Amino acid sequence: MIKKIAITGHSSGIGAAVLDVADLTCNDTEIRGYSKSNGWNIADSDGDKIIQELIDYDPDIVVNNAYYPKIQTKILQALFEEWKSKDKIIINIGSISGYMTGILPEDQYLTCKEAQRNFVVRNSFIDEDTVKCKMYNLSFSYVATPLLTKSSYQKNIENMIQLEDAALAVLECFDDDEKGYRTVERVIQCKQITMADMESNWRTGARNMAKHIIRTNNDLKT
């Protein structure tokens, strides 16, 4: 039986790496990606359009990767509510920033990532006889995505989590239940960096994320 995989934000960064690695290593799979590059803006219709598309496609595994304020969280929660009683896997791409309240400047990104982590962990306590849908949250530290590497600031990119390693961490969740236990929340830290590098990476990511959100909003207007 062919296993269906859906990936939001599949054309860049972690989503693109997951698509490439899954395509090479997962047999008997059908992989469908959703990003602005193929006409899917997750913020369209307040997220309802992509949620309905994912429900209609009915994949076995969803990699909830694309971020937009509140919408990524809405997708996570809506799909879980829809699929509670089904043998599905939802892998949410979170961020270590969800743990950094009081350390990094507080903003909506931190709040969203914290909410996603809490939703996954809290719902993991429900009896499996009641809920069959399995959720995972991967709280990545700095990953060498274009969000961070496209900058004039010279960074120690080799100290970041490499994209292939991030993709492999996602794919581990595909068969995690076979171990007899599940790691529903995983914090994946990069190599040791200085506080100055951490703050610089954060500023770069926040600046590029703001640009991404502005472009997304502009696309919705056209």
C-alpha cells in the first residue's frame, strides 16, 4: 500500500530537505508539497484553504513545516482534531525559541512555537485507545536554512544544524512507534556558539522572517 506524505513549505529549507531525503529513502510513497511556489499560501483564507486540502488529500504523514503567525499552530490543532481517531502522524517543525522566553526578545514567533510544543506534549498523554493520531514536535536550534544563511553577516554556518541532518531527524519520526515508546518532543541543539553569534543569528532570522511574512501578505492581496 502506498503511503502518502504531505509537506508544507516544501520548496526551501527544512521542507525541501525532507522532500529530497524522503524521495530517496522512502519506498512506496507519494509525496505532495505545498508552498507558494506551486500556488499554496498557507495564510490564504486564514489557513482554512490548506487545512481543507490536507483533509481532502488524506495523507498518512503530514510535515507541518511552513510558518506563518498563528496559522501553523492552527493547522496543527485542526488536523489533530480531524484525525484523532485515525492512524496518522503529524510532525510539527518547532523551534528551540519556544524555550527562550526571557532570553530572546519576546515576539509572536516565540509564542507560536511554545504553543505548538505544549499542544503536542499535552495531547500525548491521551490514551491511545481514544486517540490514534500521533504527533511529534521537533524544537530545532539554528538550522542552515536560507532564512539564516542569506545575510551579509559572516556566520559560522558549519556550527549550525545542517539541512540533511534536520531532514533525517524528521524521518526518524515516521517509524518512531516501532521502538515501543515515542519521543514526542525533541530539542535539537546546534554546535556550541557564542552568545554574540546566537543574538546575531536571532536578529538575522527575525529580520528575514519579517520579510517573508510581508511577502506572504502581499501575495494574498494580488
